[in-house]
Amino acid sequence: MISNTTFSALADPNRLRILDLLANGLLSVGEIAKRLQLRQPQASKHLRVLLEAGPVKVEAESNRRNYKLRIEPLKELDTWLEGYRQIWNERYDNLELYLKQLQEMPKNHQN
Amino acid sequence: MISNTTFSALADPNRLRILDLLANGLLSVGEIAKRLQLRQPQASKHLRVLLEAGPVKVEAESNRRNYKLRIEPLKELDTWLEGYRQIWNERYDNLELYLKQLQEMPKNHQN
DNA sequence: GTTATATATTCCTTGACAGGAATATTCCCA
DNA sequence: TGGGAATATTCCTGTCAAGGAATATATAAC
């Protein structure tokens, strides 16, 4: 079972945007704040949430702190989704089967 | 871009559990409350959140209301994840490549 | 129609969280 | 060692969401 902390961390538009930024490579706090038009403290605060929840890691480089994506929590999300993917495939299969049966049914039996 | 409302709806342990229950088929409010040891009003309230956020739908049957999974928002989640899946595959590919190069490298060049 | 059952809604209180502003901390460099 | 740049933290305030309790609504059964 996936924990809800991952979802909580992503339940904020700015943090979602941060992840999308980091998908293209590591960034410093200042860069993130600049690109998202956030004030630096808010950027730091959001990054802290992401850091503690998991989907981000940090690496100090002199007085910069470079944040990177941490892919594991997203993999967990993927794993969690797996169970539901089965459901929608199942349903799709049923629809396919239904359409096939409909096609094979003689026209005069289609009411 | 996925909206954060889906994540918000899932950012609660009880709602996650509700989804997991509904993955096995439709359930009435009372059943959900009972299985999750929730009071009925709280169950209703969580279901309302899920209903408005998307991942659940409802069907009235006499004085019961049967809630079902609505798979579309989870598909959206899946689509959103797709971008990140590319990242982890990419990294995996790089690792594979690295290991391959390592293998092909003559032993006396491995420092 | 009255009663029971299932569900939804309202009101209240409390706790968590986001943003703003100010300040603290850390590290580099001269 | 002092100053500046980058980042983190603290304090404050307003908003929102969750749970509890009580109540309203709807449907079935008699």
C-alpha cells in the first residue's frame, strides 16, 4: 500500500511544477524560485516538503543546493497504479468481447 | 499537466482505503463505513470529496447509494507518470550501457 | 401515514498548511 | 575576519479540511 504522504506532497500546484522542472535536470533553489516566480523562502519550504516526502533529493555544491528528482516514490506510485491498470484493461477486454459478439450476431437477432 | 485536485483527493489515508475497497467492486456507504471503521457521516464526506475530484461515481438503488470506482482520473495519473517513466528507463539504459562497457573493457584497463 | 433504514448535510472546533516578512545560517572570497 | 550571496528557518496570519455530534432528507415496509 502506498502511503498518502506522497500524494500530499504532490497535492500542491507549485510542488507539481517543481517536479516538472526537475524532470529536466537538477536546479538550484534560486533557479526554481525564479522560474516559478516564487519568493525564495516559499521555494525552500516547498522543496523541504518534497525532500521529506521523498520525490526530491539535494546535493550541496559550495553555497548552492542543487535539487534533483528522486524517482523511487514515483515508481511506488506506478506500482500502486498497477492494480488499477488491471481493472481498466479488464474492462477494456470486456468491451472488446462485447463488440465482437455483437458483430458475430446475425443481424436479425440484434434487437 | 495533471491537476492537483486528484492528488488532493488521494492525500488522505481513508480515501486511499476507500479506493482500494472499490477496486474490488461497488459498495454502499454503509459497507464502506463498516469495513473502514468510520462513522457514516465521515464516510459520506470522504465519498463526496472523491466524487467531486473524480475517482468515484455513484448510482442510487432504492435507499442505497452504490459507489464505484471511476477509472479515468487514474488513467490521467498514469499519463502524468509516463513522462517520469521515461526518465527512469533512461537512467536504467545508462546503467545498462555502463555495465556493458565495463564488461567489454579489458581487465587490465579496469582501475 | 408512521416508522425504520440509509445517506447526506450542517455546525462546531481543532489542527495543518500556505504565503508574507523578517531573520538566521552557511559558505565563499577578498 | 568581514561582507555578500544563496539558502533555511521562524513567526505571524488567514484559509481550509477533518472529525464529532446533531439533524435533515429520502426511500422502503408495514
